Amino acid sequence: MKKAFLMILFLTTSFIYAQTTITGTVKDADMGTPLPGANVMVKGTSAGTTTDFDGNFSLEVNQLSGEIEITYVGFKAKTVGYSVQQNQTQNLGSIDLMPDASALGEIVLVGRGVIDLEDDRKTPIAVSTITKAEIQQRAVGNVEFPQIMKNTPSVYVSNESGGFGDSQMYVRGFDQTNTAFLLNGQPINGMEDGKMYWSNWAGLSDIANAVQVQRGLGSSKLAISSVGGTINIVTKATNRSEGGFARFLVGNDSYFKGTVSYDTGLSESGWGFSFLLDYWQAHAKYAKGTRGQGQNYFFSVGKKAGDHNFNFLLTGAPQWHDQNFSKDQELYDKYGIKYNNNYGYNNGEYLSLRRNYYHKPVMNLNWDWNISEKSDLSTVVYASFGRGGGTGDYGNGVRYVDYAPAPENPLQGGAYIPSNGEIDWTYIQNVANAAIEPDENGNRYSKGYDGTLLRASVNNHAWYGSVINYEYDTLKNLTFNVGADVRFYEGTHFRQLTDLLGLDGRVEEFGGDPNHTVTSTFNPDPWAALFNYADEDERIDYDYSENINYQGGFGQVEWANDEFSVFFQGAISNQSYKREDRGNFEGTKESETVNKTGYNIKGGASWRFAEGHAFYVNSGKYSRQPFLDNVFPSYSDNTELAEPAVDNEEIVGLEAGYKFEMNNLQVNLNGYYTKWENRFQNVGGEYDPNPDGDGVPEFDNVSFLFTDIAQLHKGLELDAQYRITDDLRLKGYVTVGDWEYDGTSPVRIRDNNNSEFIDEISADLSGTKVGGAPQFTGGLGVNYDVIPKKLNFDLNWNYYGELYGIVDVEDVAESTLEDETYQSEKLSPYSLFDLGAAYNFNFGDNRIQVVGNVYNLLDYEYVGQKDNYGYYYGNGLTWNLAVKYQF
């Protein structure tokens, strides 16, 4: 009888609790989109589940009341209480998770020690984080990758109507050469000049898991060019769960892109594989004559073996795109803001004067070793091989062709058709080049300024490096880091012919041979460029190479508890430079090896003086080695060192901020001061020390060598986010900057035709505004779930004011000669609106997402930048529409 009673009690209890279920939907609080794969656990138990494609979950519980905890990588965990009746189901509704920069490290499956995110250091910095969902919804397709950062305080993206990948990005007024870009902890700024070519990284929007914008000196332990800030790009690795997607995207000007991706997930043996492939092409980005085509590939294999994690990654984005540069306002007035004077037709075939083509495969191997509870070792070994260049005219330039159909074009000289402004390639080949006298063998060769050809300026390089970081945590509020950063770089620069335009070749003085003859041409194609480029005896104009070797060590110590934190970082490095010149001499001339030592030191503290309130201060000094192009500034002898020798550039930064976070409101206020001294700048141009009014300069090819330029950047940044309801979110920012050149710089003027110095002047730059980026910006964004889990809209507004043209150093020198104060041109302020929408629905057991974006919604006409050659108009209204199938 007793046994029967116990059996009945057991079965009754099991029946009661087996029917008790809680359900809900987990969403991104900022984007309003579902979060598939989120973990849902009953606190204090092992019971749990994950959300499906739509963010939905259903979980059986063994207690009538309790709490569940929801977690998702890159978001703040959330605990929700429940109370359910027996045999009933309780729907908890929509559960919104807030994005969290301090949780960003969770998406880093490997390389945790070498990827310096803000959460790696308890002491805060000025930081903004863009999640994978936001990147995928707003920055895929015919939009530049930097555009995803345009809603970030003190970040300006000059999206001029150039070609694909030609955008420029500024942080706190400093351009890309002075902002550090890191890919999974690997420095990717150019070793020679610090530049970033976004066309080489066109695939980042497809493979980025997150982007963290660290303004100021940043949290990286490396001695890198973080004058304006540090951009940390974290890519996908080998995913731990199985799945994939296929996406088709179309946009304005016949743009289309197809993408496929698949992840095997992590097997029981610890192996996993991931790949992504896509293809894109377009007739134009926005301006005429800006065609483009490219691919993106990504492959990753990972292995988890006990306390060790390994991941190998290979990615690349081969592409070609035709370019559009700044020009005089009169040309825009005549032909419209889409006008591009770099293309035309040759006997009916489209031909661009300026085509960029490049292929830069990047590979790295990450190894993480959890040595013990207190210590970890992280290592990344990487390599990249760049091949490609950019085309242009050679011999007699297009602008200097004696064009009989329009000998007196008032807007621009040369072979341009007055009615539409296009290059008349047919006339150049069939008339101008055909008029060259043949030699005794009947061959027509370009010599000097006779004959027009197309050439490519080639930049091939091989880059190897490694970053190693060891971390020791005492588990008593104190953490130590120490590591090394080594890089080896070899670059080769030369020119080669790409199109003879009806001629038989080129004859010129080169490499000590007065009659160097070249007849070979090479296709400006990114895949062909990997292996098919000019041998030394097929090169023209110049041919030189360099080796840059870098060895650095770094360390960090941090003490932190729940209220206070203090940190100190230091790094020291040696950089060596050496060049070889083959084009100007018979044989090879080598330079001496130059070594420069650099360092940086950073420190800071924070105080969380009440719940939701924190104050912080950071400061640092950076002694940066000069770029290679400043060490060897000569064109006639590429091994010639600058005289006097170029010293390190000195940067001092100070930053303070306040953070407030309470319930649905987040507010950040930052102030900064950056002093940059001892800049070296080499600017080419014309020089006329005794103008006689004829408009013809005495020296037509000179270099202005500025040896002590100083800049002072200071400003305030305010940004906030507020979740009004579960379905309506608001964010905004305001920044005010005061960026000026400071002091007087000596200027040496050299005639590049004979490398002789012809004059020395002094240029007073005090009070001259730093151009390129607006010094006052503001933005407002709203995100609304019209139908929860289904339909979402977002609208963003950005305002740009106090925008000055890029300082023309040649004009500065002329103003100094005339005893005048120089000021760059102030451009008109402008506002832009961007609209986006996403619709999600199920397709069987899988999911389909439709995403659309309209950029510059009101089709506003504006000038985004000005340089010494003219104006860059921004893109008008552009759009894209994508359909994505997830499985």
C-alpha cells in the first residue's frame, strides 16, 4: 500500500510540472532584431535552452516561480522573474538585451590576449562599439565599410563620389594615417606611410563580428599610430554552431552582390570549419566612370584541444575600381556633380584613365593557451602579400594633347570632348599617336613627351609579423601583461605599361641605359597581378624597393576593484629602414640602414563613485618614428636621406570623461587635448620666387620640406542612448572641436629636377584651421519596431559644420612670402538623412530577412572635402536592397 501511494504521488508530481512552460522572445534592444542562439537558463539549475531564428524560446521548468537568465555574446546579461500556474504556460513577452562594450570580448573566440578591447582594461576610455547586427544591416554592399562608424562622436567619413573603396576617415580631426587600425590585434596601416586603402578591405563588412572605435590613445598595448584613435575590427573565426546563409543584394547603378557562407560548427573532436565567398560588380558607385568589380573570400579552421585554442584564417578581397578625383567648380557647373574627367571611349570601348586594382591576401594563425587559473598566453602570427597598383597616363598626358577638334577649350585643355567632358581616346590613338614618325623599322615609339600611353604604378609588398602577449592575474585585483610585437616588410615600387594605344612601345633613359626600350604591357587585373607583373628589364620611370623591420616590447599593469581602477602601459620599439634604387642608376644603389627608436607611455584611473556613475582620466605620450617616405624624400635618388635627418614626431594626449548609466539611459561626456609636434611633411608643387605676372613658375617641380609642423586638437564629445519603450529607441551625439596648426615651421624648397635646394623660408601656421573634417558635428537616430520580431525601421540624421578645406601647404608658403596670414577655405555646412528597414519571416524551419537602405535620403547636394586640386562632391541618393536566407 505504501509503495502504491508513493508511485501515485511521483506520477502526479511529474505530470504537474511536466506541463509547466515559460516562453518569450529575446531581441537586440538597439536594433530591435531577434537574437537567435541566445542562452536561456533557469538560475540555480542546469535547465536551459537556446532561442530559434526568431529569438523565440520555450522552456519547461520544474518550479512554479523563479528566475531565468538570458545571455548573448556582446550583450549584457539579463535576469527575468517568472511565476506560473500549474499546467499553464507563461509568456514573458519581449526580452531586450542591451549591447555591451564590456561584453565584447565574449565574441573573441581566439586571440583574447592580443585583441585589446575596452573591457580588457577596467579603466574606461572614450569608446563606441558597433555590433555585427548593425554592420550587416547598414554597411553591406555599395556602401563603404567606414560608413558604419559615421554615427560615432568625432568620426567623419568623407564619402566623396570617388570610386569604390576611396573614402577617407577622420577621428578627432586626424586622418587615416594617424589613426591605428587593427584586425584581430594585427596592425594593418601601411608600413611605409600609415595609409589605409579601404578598397583592399572591401570584404570586412561580411566577416566583421564587431568594430570598436577607441578615440584618443586607446587601449592597445602596442606602439601604434593612435594619434586620433584606434579602430579594432574583430572578425568571425570558426563558429561553434552549425549554420549558414545565402544573400543577394542589388543597388543603384546596376550594383549587385551575391554571398554564400557556411559554418560546420565545432565537432566532438574539437574541429570546426567556416567559409564565405562573394562576388560584386557595378556600373558606377555614384559618379560617372566609376565602374568596379571584385570578390571576397574567407576561410577559417579551428581546433580546441584541452587548454589550447587554435584558429587559422585566410581572407582577401581582390578588386578593381575606376576612380574620380577632385576638380574645379567650373567643371561641375558645366557637366553636373556626377562628372568624372577620367574616362572616355576608344573606338566604342569604355576606357578609364584611372583604375585601381589590388589583391592582398591576409592570413593569420592564432594560438591561445590557458596555462593556469592565473596565467594565459596568446600569440598571433600573420602574413600578407599585396600585388597591384593604379593606372594613369604616361608620355604626353591627356591634358596636354594637341586636340584639333577643340583647340581652345576654356574649361580644360587636352583631348576632352567639349560637349560631355569625356576623354577622346579614339582621337588620341587614331590621330595623335598615329602622327608620330615611325623609325627605320616602321615602329612608332613614345619618347619624352611624344605619344600617350597608359601605365600602372605598382606597389607590391610582403609583410610578416607576430604579436605575443602573456597575462598574469593575481586574482587579488592586480593584473600584469607583457609581450612583443615584431614586423618585417619588403615593398617594391615601379611602373609598367598597360596600354600602348596604338604605339609599339616606349623608349627612355632608365637604369643607366639612355635607350631603354619597353614593348610589353600588363593587364591591370587583381588576379593577374599576383604573378604577372613586369620584370626589371620591362619597367619604366622608376624602380626601387625598401625593407622596414620593426621590433617592439610592451607591458601593462592594472589594479582594480569594484570602485577604483588604475593602469599603466609602456612600449618601446626599434624601426629600421633601408632602400634600393634600380631605376636611376646602372645597377643597384643601396642606402645605409637607418634605425629609429620610438616609445609610448599611457596611464589612467577611474572612480565609480555611485551606482551608474563613473569618472575617468587618461594621459599619455607617444614618440613615433617617421614614415619611410619622410626618411627618403628624394625622387631623383630614392636612397638619399633627408637633410637634416628626420626626428620622431611627438604626441601628448590628455582625456577625461564621465559615464552615466541607469535603467534605459546611457550618457557619455568626454573632453580631450592632443598636442602633435615635430611633424615632417613633404609636399610637391610649383614655385616662383620672383613672379613676373606671366603665370609660368620658374620651377615647375619642387618639394616643400616642412620639418617642424605642430597641431593642437582639443574638444568635447557628448553622446547618449535612451530606450523609450521596448519597441522605440533613441540615440544622439554632439561634438565640438578646436583644431589648429600651431607655431612656425621652417620650409626648405628643393628642385626635384636636379635635387638641389633653391630656397629656405619660414611658414607661420599659427591659427590656421586643420582641414579635412568638420569641427562641429551632431547626430540623432531613432529605431522603431513597427511589428515586433518582424518589421523594423531606423532613421539617422547627421550634421556637419565648421568644415575647412585641406590645407594647401604650397599656398601657405606663398602667403608667407607675401607676408599674409593663410586660412583654408571654409565649406558650407550640411545635413544628411539615412533610412533603413528590415523585415524577417520564417521559411519552413529557416528564416528569410529582407533589408533595405537609402543613403542621403533627400538627395542633398554638398561638398564633402576640398584639396589643392579642387572640390569633392559627396554622393547623392544611393540605395541597396538585400534578401538573405539563413539556414
